[in-house]
Amino acid sequence: MPTPQDVIPTFASLLDLSSSTKNLKTLKQLHARLMTLGLSRQDFIRTKLVSSYAACSQMLEASFLFSLTNRQPTFLFNSLIRGFASLNHFHESLDVFRQLIASNKPIDRHTLPPVLKSCAGLSALWLGWQAHSAVLVSGYASDLANANALITMYAKCGDVTSARKVFDEMSDRNCVTWTAMMAGYGMHGSYNDVFWMFGRMVDGGVVPDGVTFTTALTACSHGGFTDKGREFFGMMKGSFGVVPGLEHYTCMVDMLGRAGRVEEAETLVGGMEVEPDEALWAALLGACKIHGKVEVAERVADKTSVYLVVEPKLAKPAGVKRWKIMKQELLSTALYCTISVVLSALPIISGCDGGDTIVGALVNSHGLAT
């Protein structure tokens, strides 16, 4: 009969599997079993538990187990740094990095990308400079993941020139590299540079992915390049085999809405192969607000858990009123999202005072109290 020590390799493999699949339920079951067998305090197993909990974004458990671990190698610090950064807990991520430095642990090629992400998240350019120095001193300037992280860090911190310098000095570039540089130009309003970079990327034989198209479509939306956006959206599946996802449809709806083509955006949503989410409906309703498309707003409300209610106190003598759109949350929780839709004619319900008018067909069908 195998002893508890004999099953350690098996449990280690199972923990690695739960980590790679981010299966928290299985991880907790394994942890409980390890505690029953008296193996949870074994250093090797404990390090596996720390990295597994961090991979599953359970940073409280990961940090606690880390504090109990006698052996704290670099990869364990990396797990916490990466875990905190993935949850946008940038201060905590950098705190763990400082602990790594204070513990005189060596930096490996996996250490600095999440550190750079945290610097970018905090818009802390001066910290980014220090991290860049660490990349150079450690000899990882030619490492693709580190160079890509540097581009993103500089772009998000407002230094697109330095981001481009890192890009130009790279001997090897992948899809992430090009997309990061495109995103940098996009977030600073250099939309033509985004399109130029996309062209260079494709000409160089690099195949764009879904994130690349999200970046390009966002630039089209913010820059008002409607025809260009349609072109990108059309080539996704036709030229590159990228199936449009929710984020791509949301970009298209936002772009068409900004251009006043609200009905076209509504038609696009109607033909979607995926279920619309709140962000997409918000983009469409925002377009209704800007362009006064009351009929579209009513149709949207029919299809979703969105209610239209007139704000009586904002009524004007000319009959122009503002509508408040209320979205009902599950059970008793209500989340209010106010979007003003200007209209020149409002249907009045018979028997209701003008000051208390509501769109009865929508409200009565859902039992919305006024």
C-alpha cells in the first residue's frame, strides 16, 4: 500500500492541472485531501498550493500559504506578482516584487512583465523606468514577453515615443507586439498610425487575432472612421478566420451609433450569433440618447430588462421631455442607468396626468412602480 509520501508526485500533477485549468473547486478538494493526509505542510506541496491559488485568483489564500512557506523560490514570488497584477491589484503586486528584491532572490524572465503591467496600471512612469532598467540589467531586453510589456507600459504611461523605440529595436515581433503598439497609438488619438501599423503587420506575414481587431475597431469608433471599421469587421472572418465576438460587435455598435446610424447598429445586433451584454445595450441606448432615436430605444426595451420612464419634472412646454432608462437587477436590487433621450412627441396614456405620464405598455407589462 502506498505511503502518503508516495502520492506527492500524483498530487503535484493534479495541482498543476487545477492551476492550468483554473478549477478552484478541484483545487479546494485537493487541498482538503492533502490536509487529511498530513501533506499540506510539506514544502513542495505548499509551494504548489500557493501557485495554484494564485492562478485561480485567490490571493488571500495564496498570500497566507506563502507566509507559511519555508522555501520561497523566485517562481513563487512570480506567482503572487502575476496573480495580484491580473486582478489589477497593482500596489500589492509591486509590494511582492519589493519583497523579492529584499530577499535577494534572482529575477527570471517571468518576473518583470507583470511588474511592468502594474507600473502601467498605476501610470507610474518613473517606476516603469526602473523596471526597464531591471530588464536591461537582467539581460531580458530581447525576450519577447518583456519587450511587449515594455511597449504597453510606455504607451499607457503616455510615452508613445519610448514605446515605439522599444518596438523598433525588437528583432522579433509577434501579434501581441503589433497589437500593443497599435493600442498605444489608439489610446493617444493617432488613429492613422493604428491603420498603418495594421497594414505593416499583415504585409509582414503576422496574422491578426481577435484582440488586434478589437484595437483596430476601437480606433475606428473613436476616430469616426465608419467605412474603415466596416472594412475591418468584414475582413475578420473572411480574410483571417477570426469569428467576431461580443467585444467586436460592441465596438461596431458604438462606431455606428457615434455616426448616427442607429438603425444599422440595431440591425447588426439583431444578426449577432452571440448574446448581447449590458455594455452592448448601453452603447446602443447611448446612441439613441444622442440622436433622439426613440423608436429604437423602445424596441430595445422590448427585448431586454430595460424600462423607459418619463421624468415628469423635466417636461417642457414644447412637449420635449427626457426619458430615464432603468435596468432591473436580479431580485430586489435595482441598478439605475440614466440615459436621456430627447423626443418631440410623447404618447400620452389616457386618464393619466401629463406630469405623471409613463410609457404604459412597457411599465405595465413588467409591473414597474412609479
